[in-house]
Amino acid sequence: MDLRDGPPRSPYATLGGVQFLPRTIDKMRAEIAGLQGAYTASTGYSKQVYKLFGTDASSFASIVRDNPTDDGVLAALCAIRTPTDAEVARFNGSLITKIVNFVVSRTETRPTTAP
């Protein structure tokens, strides 16, 4: 995957019900290939994906390297730790809140002071 020319999948895309996991896979595949552009799979919300599955960026990279399909990556992650439905729901809810807060902070207008 080459992220120098376009973005990874949407943060809302799901795999196994987990939002952001497909995006993290895309970013890691690009990072492994040296084609990540401005994206990184080792920081930001991707770290929360690793935590959900009880892993870290280095182990996730090995999993992605060893599994050419999304389903293979998911199976390998679930072999480490399978999050409960409640954990996935909290994780997804947290992601939506963070995205909304980010968008609002970037688009809200701030009052200006009159001269």
C-alpha cells in the first residue's frame, strides 16, 4: 500500500467490528514497505488498537508481515487477545468522540477581538 498518493481506509471502517483496525493495517503495510508518506502506524490512535488486542507496534508489524489478508491479521490478533463486545463498543465510542472533537477543534470559529 502506498500512502504517499492517498490516505488509508477511513477511521470508521471496521474489521471484526473494530473501527480503525483496517486503517491501522493500511498504515502498517505502508510503513513496512517504506511508502507511508505522512502516516505512521506506531503512534496516535493506532496505539489504542494495539492496546485493545494486548500487543504493541512491533508485534503488530510482525503480524501484518506474516498475514497478507485482513482476516489473517484479525485472527492473529485474536489469538493474542480477543476483546469483549463491551470493550469493542467502548473503543469504537471513544474513537468517534475523538474524531468529532478533532473536527470541531479544526473548524470552529473563534471570536475575534475588535480593535
